Amino acid sequence: MKRLSLVGLVLLLAGCQGVPAPLPEITKPKPEPEKIVEQPAKPTEPAKPTLALSDDSLTLQAWQQYRREVLQMNSSQRDAALKALDKTPVAELQSLFIRLHPDTSYAVRFKAQNQLAEQLNKLPVGLSNLLRWDYAWNQKLLESESAVKALGRLNGQQQDNLDKLLKQNKDLQKKIDALTAIEAKLNQSGGG
């Protein structure tokens, strides 16, 4: 049995040597592929519309935005904006919008309104149609202010006439009182 165990042990040891153990493969590490870092794509900003004398949709949006900005300006901001404008056709149209601001004096707005009326026929159709809304609104505003001024003058004239008539009435009442007093004296002296 000793032999048998010895033979088994030898066979076992021989078996281990008989099958060569796999040698570990030494491989060069593959270079890692370069990581391509994709930066998150910035949302593409739409092209900022610029003011121009054309009737494409971006330009029309730019004019709508400009109109809103002008309406929010105070007097000093409008004055500064007017001074900053150069002498281009676009700047002339911008100037008209600034001068048509509702807080601007009637005379300045009236002149700007007439100039806008001349410009509308020279502009591209789409832009002209857009600006005709402003023209119509400003025309109604000017007409309303003109009517208010006319009514104010009329009220002033009527008040002057009323004051004159009240004074005339007061003077006539004094004369009537004086004549009544004279008549009363004549009646007393004639009856007595």
C-alpha cells in the first residue's frame, strides 16, 4: 500500500509536470483610444435680427422689437438714442419711431407722422404693412389730441362768453334796480 500511495503520488506529480501550465501572456497594454470629449452643444442661437429696409421675417421681428423698446424709453433715453443715430435710411426710420413716441409733443409727432406717411410708400410691402399699424394708431392719437385741444378752446371761448354774459347780466340788473328805485321815488313824491 505504501507502494500504491507512492505510485499515486508520483503519477500525480508527473501529471502536474506533464501538462505544462499555461504561461501568463505578457501583452503590451493597448493604448486606450483617445477619449473624445464632446462638449455639450450650445443651443444654436438664432441669428439676432437686425433692422433693415426689407420684409423678411427676421427683419420684421427686429422692427417689432425696436418698437417695443422705444415705447419703454423715457425722454432722456429717447434723446440719447436720437443723437446716436447716423444718417442712413434705417436710422431715419428709427428716428421717426422715436419721435412718434406718445410722450413726445404734439407738434413733433405731427411732423414725424407726415414723414412716416411719405416713407411708407417707399418701403418694401411687408415692412410697409407692419408700419401702417403704427401709422394708423398714431393718426388716431393725433386726431384725438387735436379734438381735445379744439374742445378745450371751444370750452374756453364758451367760458369767456358766459363770463361776459354774467357781467352784462349783473350790469343790467344794477340798471334795473336803479330804475326801480327812481320809479319808487317818483311814485312817493307824486302821490304825496
